[in-house]
Amino acid sequence: MSAIKLFVGLGNPGDAYSTTRHNAGFWWVDFVTKNHKLSLKKSTKFFGHFSSISDKSEVFFLEPHTFMNESGKSVQAFANFHKIKAEEILIIHDELDISPGKIKLKLGGGHGGHNGIKDIAKMLGTNNFWRLRVGIGHPGDKNQVSRYVLKNPLKNELSLIEESIFNSYKIFSLLVNGEFDKAMLNLHSV
């Protein structure tokens, strides 16, 4: 099985959204790139900000700076340019169906109502990419979802989300080495 070559954090661009639940994917990429002492560079060609680590092979980080519903435009442009297959991509995004403090890794599946995932699958022509689903919890009423994801998490929720991001960083080397079974075991037993 392929290793992860592209880590994509989903969110909405701009200061108005930077601390909202929907930007959990950006928070993950920001945390990991800071730990690797990397800076994200703006790219109009890729419709976002990106960075890379050069070791044995190139590992990239991308934050699409389209709005969430058009995330696929950035992912497709980046993947096509760097010849990265869908199964070598990990999308990090907020997940309503997982409580704050929990994080899940999976390959493929439906979009579950997440418009960023839906657009990426459409633009790549497949849903066969990896997802790291950062739990943000559910407001309890489906009519409240849009407002909920665009609001800041409560202080205790933010602490749990940050802890889950830190815990998921512990499997980073497993992901870039393609050790997905071990990564899932380590992540899901936390």
C-alpha cells in the first residue's frame, strides 16, 4: 500500500474563520508544520498555502484557501502537478459525528454531508483517499449544523480537540511510511 505524500488540512480562509470548528484541518497542518519548523507558502497555482519536507521522498502539506465547498480545486491542482495518487492523500477535517477529543483514521467512504470531502471526491474522481477525522461534536439538531461549525468551540472542547491533534501527530511517521494498520491501532486505542 502507498504511503501518504500529501497532507491536506481543510478549513475556510480568513481571520473570521480561523478559530471556528470547521478549521480543525488547518489547525492540524499548522501544528505539524510548526513542529517540523516549516513555513506555509502562498501559491496561486495551487489555490492555497503549502510546504514540504524532503527526506527520502517528498512529503507535502496543503491548506486550500478556496472556501470549504471548493476544496477539491486546490487538492486536484496540487495532486495533478506532483503526480500524487488519491490513496497517497490524507485529508484532515472536522467531523460532527465524533466527539471532541477523539480522532479517527479511515480510507474511502462517503462524504457524510461534509462539503469539503464531497468536492474533493468529485474533483479527484474517487473517494479512495485517506481521512483523518477530527471530532468536533454535534449540536444535537441538524438545522444548527451550519452555524455550529462556523462558531468557535467552547474552551473545554478546544482543549480536547488540541489534545487529539497532538495525539494524532504521534502517528505521523507511520503515515509517511505507509504503516496504516499500525497507525490506526495506535490512534484508535488512545
